[in-house]
Amino acid sequence: MEPAETNYFDLVPCYLTVQNRDLLLLKANRRFREDFGEFEGRHCYQVYKRRSERCESCPVLRTFDDGLCHRSEERIRTARGREVSVIVYTSPILDEHGGVAGVIEMCTDITEIKRLQGQLRESQERCRLLFEQVPCYISIQDPDLRIVDANRRFRDAFGDHLGCKCYEIYKHRDEECEHCAVQNTFRDGRSHHREEVVTSVQGEQLNTLVYTAPIHDGDGTIRHVMEMSADITPIRRLQSQLESIGMLISSVSHGIKGLLTGLDGGTYLVNSGLQRNDPKRVTQGWEMVQRNIERIRGTVMNILYYAKEREPVTETAAARALAEEVCGVLADRARENRVELRCEAAEDGRPFEADPRALRALLVNLVENSIDACRVDSKKASHAVVVRARGEADAVLFEVEDNGIGMDRETREKAFSLFFSSKGAEGTGLGLFIANKIAQAHGGRIDVESEPDRGTRFVVRVPRARPATGA
């Protein structure tokens, strides 16, 4: 009967060998012999890997060198050609002097574990690919509303801002939004949805439909919330084209009614002046008629710019003359609202190509907006609007600056959106939208600088020559 130690050696459920310093296999257990066959006189690398030379990193040799246990992970091949993944452990066999006489090497079969790990990794990669490629904005947020992960489309639209709070990224706010769907999900563990208007990193306004879902840990606690936002901007634009017809009619009809009343008044003065042979009365009435006709023309142009894309009818224009004309048109309105209106246009000897009527409508809209911003500001004793014009080498710049109520960042970013107005029921939200469309039609742009309670400055940049539109 064999000694008990030998039985234990053979019964170990892994590959167990004893090797000398030349890596010759001196002894092997039964499982090793069953899977790798005869081993006498052979080196471990010949048996395990069909190699003719030692492996580059051998845990057995490291144990011979330092007398310590070592570990590695290897792939070996059995006598029947089956590849096996193993974790290798080595331990020294010491002689009576404490030297390393041999090394025991134990190889544990982890092939099934590696297979499961591979499947898990593939599943994770597929989930990550789905997360990255799904055609909506996805972010993972913690209870402080900090973004801990985001997909590719989110990063492209809003930037890579992991660790920042969602309302800082989406809306450039300093505080949490009211009725936050993510916070609602943290509170009750249910999915929520709502519609939001957010701003991309390029400054584009996006209408999104937001859905939230809780992410639980092992004990069922909600650790994070996933927020999925679908871009519904094109749908909202189509809807707005239909809905805005009624809003446009409502907002314009009252103004036109007042203008027609003014025309009636002017016509009456003209007719009565002619009957009484009173030239002064005729002149006064005719000025009223001309002024109201001009206002009607401006209103109609705004409607046309909104209703249909139109090419500017270009001719030679002068920046200073345009600025002075706009200030003259709006002088009475500024006085009525106790706002000082100044024109500080520099002489520009070089004319430029533009549609003067369209640019005049643009400047009128900006100046009217500034006058209104001053009118509703009750914190200052006096208010002023300054209109400037100056020329550069390749462009003409118009500036409209006021010391009115000003705008915060969120309002600035929405200022040129259709029907957005910070004036409540008093505004139609059409003027700045039209002004921006006119600037873009000329190949230019409008920049806005503003701070709450400090006022606003609009800067209109128009190229001297219209860019080519292509054949």
C-alpha cells in the first residue's frame, strides 16, 4: 500500500508537478498524467506548450531564484490538443540547509471561468456599444445631479463634463431646475418624463423629451438615475409653424389696428385741411399718414421674413445714414418712454452691399427692444440707448447698447428663438428672431452681451460684400 502522502498528492484536483532547476518534471500527480501523458525526462515547457526553449517569464525559475511563492496565468495544451487556461502557483521545496532543492508547481484549471469572463466582457461591450450608439442623449446622474457617465451623442452635443451638475451643462443655471424628473425618480423610484428646452455646446436650442429610470444596487437602493433625452426639435419646429399662425395673427392684428387708426386720423387731417385750405393741417396729416405707412411696411416685412425665406435685394448702402435714419424714426418713441436715444455713427467713406430696408428693420427691432428694456427697468434714475455704426476692412458693424434690465445667460441664449420674449404678455417674441434672420441672410451675425441690471449690447456684423451663394 502506498504512503498516505502519495495518495494526497495524486488526489489533488489540479495539475501538480515537482520540478528541478532545469525545469525537468520529476514527479506529477494522476490528473496531470491523465491529461499530459508520460513526463519522465521531459521539461515542463515541452509538455505544457510544445516549446523547445524556456518560457520568457517562468514562475518556477523565479521561485528557484528567490525562494518565494509566485503566481501567473497561462494557457497550456493537453496531450489531446485541448487548450486549458490555468492559474499557476509555485512553492519551494527546501533542503536541510534551507536551499531550494525543488519547486512544486500547481496549475488550477480556470477554462470555464475564463469562458464565462469572456462572455461577460462581450456582453458588457455590447451593452456599452448600445449605450454609446443609441440615438438619444443619455446621462447617468448621482443624487447630487452630477453626471457620472454619458453616451457619445450626449458628449458631442453638450461636451465631456463628467462630474458637473446636469443643470449647469443643459441650461447654464446656478441652481436646480423646478420639477426635476431625475430628483423625482430618486424620491419615488419610478420613471418620469417631461419636456425641456436645453442648449448645446454650440449654442443651439434643442427641444427634448426626457425620460428617467432608476438604477439599483445589489440591496435595492437607488444609487443613480439614467436620464434619456430624445431630440424632438424638428417636430416642435413643424408644430410651431402651425401654432404660430394664430399667435402671429393675434400679435400683429392689434398693432395693425392701431396703425390703421393712425392712418384714419392722418387722412382726416389731410381731408379737413384741404377743405379748410389749411396747409399746416394738411402737412400734419400727411406726416401721420407717412409715418404709419412706414410702420405698416415694417410689420409686413417682419411677417414676410418669418413666413418665407427671402433673398435680400441688395444695393449700395451707407452705415451712418442707416443708423441716423433709425434713430430719427424712433426718436418720438424714446421720448415717450423717457429714454435718451443717441446716434454715435462714425463717417465711413466706403459703401457696402446690403438691403437697406431689411437692415433698417433689423436695427429698428434692436432699438425697440432696448427702449423696452429701459422702460421696464425701475432701478435706475435715467436710461439711454446708444446706436453706433463703424466700418472695418471687410465688414460694417452696428451696435445698439442700453442700460436697461439686462439678461441672464439662459435668457441670452434664447433671445433669438421664435416667440421667446422676456416681456411677458407685452412681447411677441418676433422682433429679435426676425433681426437675426435678416443678419444671417446678409451673411452676418448678431452677438449679444448682457448682464442682469447692467444692460445689453447687441453687435451686428455685416460683410461689405454678400458671400457667394453658389451656382
